[in-house]
Amino acid sequence: MKIRNLLLVFLIGLLSALVSVAFLLLEDQPLVSSYQAISPDTLRRAKNTVKYTRQQFINNSRGLVISIDQVSELLSLLSHLIPQLSTRLDKQNDQLLYAFTLKIPDNPLGKYVNVSVRFVDPQDLTSGTLSAGSISVSNKIGLKLLALSLPLWLDQQSVEPVRRLIKKSRFNDRLIFLEFTEGIDRQALLEGIFGQIKQHQGKLLSDAEIKNIAFYYAYLAKLANNNDRAVFSVFDFLQPLLMAASVKSYADPAAAARQNETALIALGLFLGDHQLVRALQNVVNLPAGSRKKINVKLGGRKDLKLHFLYSSIIQILTNRGISLSLGEIKEISDMDRGGSGFSFVDIAADRAGLHFASIAIDPAGGALLLQNQLKSARSEASFFPDISLLAENLTQREFAQTYQNTESAAYFLVIDEIDRRINALPLYSAYRELLNYR
């Protein structure tokens, strides 16, 4: 009896401590309320900075030198990719201030996690204070807490090299200097960390889900092998695939969402390019020789098929914000690698894929609705919008002259028109009616 009472007191104390910490960390107002609008120029510079930083990290035995402006551009890109995150890096007199705000789901304790790190000594980045909500500690204590938490995120082989990696650090009016500790294989360390990230990603799906993906992949392979057409539409695979998912759903809304999810991942593996397949290799292993080469298009184009599939799967594996932003980022990045330039047509395919996946995995009726809509559909026009008169092949200069960046009013006028076209399609209008009845 005493042990039970002691255990109860301990659990109550632990719960009280967690609530107290949350109360101190969470706030009602954001510290960083917005992020810099990303332009094609900013993106190009950020991409070059990523390449430069990686090369210097691996190859420069002395250390890494990066400008404060470059770090700011990388933070702007990060905020654009993760809409819940706003970041800022400021130089204030002789001090450097980094701050970020993370928006969390609504709750009684607060909507935002606000963190700021102030570096007060230009000769030592461990100087200054770290604040999280109402809690403040010195940067040295903050670094020690971070070092102690590393085993939660990294394997034992990576923990000690990460702890010892930075020997000295300093900054001036324009630059940040990091001096590396000798004797650490930084390339192996970087590869090891990314390998662990991939391993964690591979555990996102259960064995049953992986088995389901393999089933749908085999189903798609059989469809392709039994048909010798020269050109297919995505619809030719999507309709029978979701009919098969419907059979396994047993008219259960939650089961329909699970079946649709694994079916669409299988579709991405089967119809995707080598990059998409490689990204999903930790999810399901493809049997050797099972992937027949076929010509599949959407809206009459192969690239639109890939945009639709990428956005659908990103939506399934992450969340709406990241999927949408990655679509836009992919388009802007086309402008500086000798490609066709910025395309609102591709953005339309991205957003259609996003909306389609959102309905497909809705366990409150949307998943069943999508299965039933696809059964009676006759073509891809039931879920893929009209792309006529949407601007594409825009150079960096043409995009900047007309739209400035992806936060401008002119840009959002086109996005609103794309959404209007998508929402007018049979699938999406039926889904809106469903939402009105909930």
C-alpha cells in the first residue's frame, strides 16, 4: 500500500513538474512574428551556401567561415519550408542575436515556443544567454544541456565527435568563424548523422503498412504488364488502384484512409522517378526487375505527373505546409539550373496533388468519398485542373519583374486562380459538400 501511495505521489509530482515547465516555456505572443519573403535571388544564394558549407565542413581542416548574411538567407529558406517556424539573426552593436518562434497546436498554456540566444563576446560564441519562454540560462549551460541530450537523437558513435567538433568560435561585423577539432572524420560524421535520419524515417510505417504497400505495388505492376499501350494517364492506374483500396476498406472511413495512404505511396514508388524511389527506399524494398518502363503522363506531360506525385506523398508523410512550400521551392530552383524556368502550371500540379492527398487520408469521410468519386470518374479531369493560360518558362528576371517574390499580392492572385480551378472539379466540390454536413 505504501509503495502504491509513493508511486502515486511520484507520478503526480512528475506531472506537476511537466505542466510547470510547459507553463514557463509556452507564450501567447510570438517573439519572431514573420520571416523574410523568399525571392529567386535569395533561394539561389541559399543553395550555393548549402553547397559551400558542406564542402568547407568536409574539406577544410582548419574550420568554417560563413557570413552573417548567408546564415540569414539559410534561416529565411528554413522558415519558408516550415511555416510554423519563424527565425531571425541580427547584429546589434557588438552582439549577435539569434531568435526563433515555433507555433504549436492550440492549447490552454500557450501557442508559441520562443527561443533567443544572445552572443555577447565576439571572441567566444559560448558567451551570453539562452532564453526559452520565461527560462534563462547561460550559453555554456545551454550547450551542456544540448550535449547531454545528444544520445536521445544520435547513436553512441556520433555523440562524442559532435560534442568535440567545435574547438573555438568567434564572430565580427560580417563573419562567423568556427575552428574544428583535429582528428575528427567530418565526412563520416555527416554521413552517419544523415544515415540515422534515414533510419528514423524508415520506421514511420509499420510492418503491416509496408506489406500493404508491397501488395499495391505488385497490383500496379500487374496492371502495366497486362497492357501494351504506348502512353498512359495517371488516371489509368489511379482509378483501379483506389478501387482495390476500396475493397480492402470494407466501407470503414478510418480503414479507407489507411488503405489510400499506402496505395498512394505505392503509386509514387511505381510511377515516380529515381529520386522519388530513392527517397522512399527505406519504406519498402522493390523486388528486382519488377518495375516495367512505361510512359505515363498527367495533363499530357511527364513533369506534371511527378509534381502531382511528389506533393501527394510529401503531404502523406509530413504535413500540408511543408508539402506546399516544397512545391514552390522546387519551382523557383528550376530557374538557376538551366531548366525551363518558373512554371505556375507545375505549381497547379503541386497543389492538386496536395488537395488530392488531403482528401485521400481524411478518416472522417473524405477517404471513402474519394474512393467512390474515382469509381464513377471517366478521366483525370475529375481531379486535375485546367492548366490553360497559366504562365510558365519564366526566367528569374521575368518572375521578379512581374511577381517580385512568393509573398507578393501578384503571386497570390495566380495561386487563388489555381485554387479556384481545383475547387471547381467534381472531387473537390463533393468534398466541400461533405465538410458542410459535418
